[in-house]
Amino acid sequence: MNECEIERLFDVIFMSVSKLFFVLWFLSVFAASIFLSGAFAVYGENTAASAIDRAEASMVSAYEAVLDAEHAGASVSGLLARLDVGGEYLANARMWYGLGDFENATRFANLCYDVGEEVRNEAYELKNEAYESWVTALWLRMTVSIVGVVCVVFLSFLVWGVFKRRYKRRVLGMRPEVVSDES
């Protein structure tokens, strides 16, 4: 074999190998996209499911905190309106999850989680403020009661002293009556 034939043979082999490499590369990219989309779908489904679970737990915690704040005497009407918005986000997340759109399901679940956490934190603050105002009112009532009792005791002694002096003056001012015994 001469050099020209060797080069031509090398070119044919190289072209065959490069064509084979290109075909294998194209098939592997195509197969990878199929397998990876399935893998990402499972990952997306798991992510969406965990985000929805986390959002549900956040909403339950927020509802309990709002209930505690309401029992403490706080005004929770604004928090209840925001909980309704969070509930809508959670419903949308479940709907998108059921439709298989895990990206939107995760997005709405995360929005619901954020609303739940904000409402829970604000409910704790309102509850603490309600307790603080209750304690302040309690201290005020106790102070007023103690001052009132001290005033009543002081005035009682003062009135008792005045009556005592009047009584002494009256008793000391009395003259004995002389009774004649004519029997």
C-alpha cells in the first residue's frame, strides 16, 4: 500500500468514526433529555409536594396563633383577611399540583408559606401586646384599689377621731342631774 491509499483509508476511517461519534452524541443528547426530563419531573413533583406540606403546616400554625391572639383579646380581623389570601394560594398550589404543573404549584405553595409565617409572627406580636395591655390594666386596677383602701382607712380614722372628740365634749359638757329623794 502506498501513502496515498493509506491516507485515503485513514480519511474514510476518520470520517466513519466522526460520523459514528456524531450519531452517538446526538442519540445520547436526545436520550439524556428524555431521561433528565423524567428525573426533573420527579424532582419537581417531590419539591412541589414538600412545599405544599410546608405551606399547610405554616397555615395551621398561623391559624392557631391567630386563635390564641383572639383569645388574648387582640383584634385579628386584618390577620383573618390575610389568612384567606394564604388559603387561596394553598388552593392554587394544590390545583396546579393536580394538573402536573409543579413549578406553579411550588410557587403558590411558597407564597402561601410566606403569608402563613408573616401572619403567625404578627399574631404572636398582637397576642403579646394584648397581654401587655392586660397586665398594665391589672397593675393600674391594683394601684387604684390600694390607694382607695388607704384613703378609706385614713378617712375612717379621721371621722372616728372627729366623732370621738365630739362625744368627749358632749359627755364632758353634761351636768349631773340632781334627783331628790322624797319618799
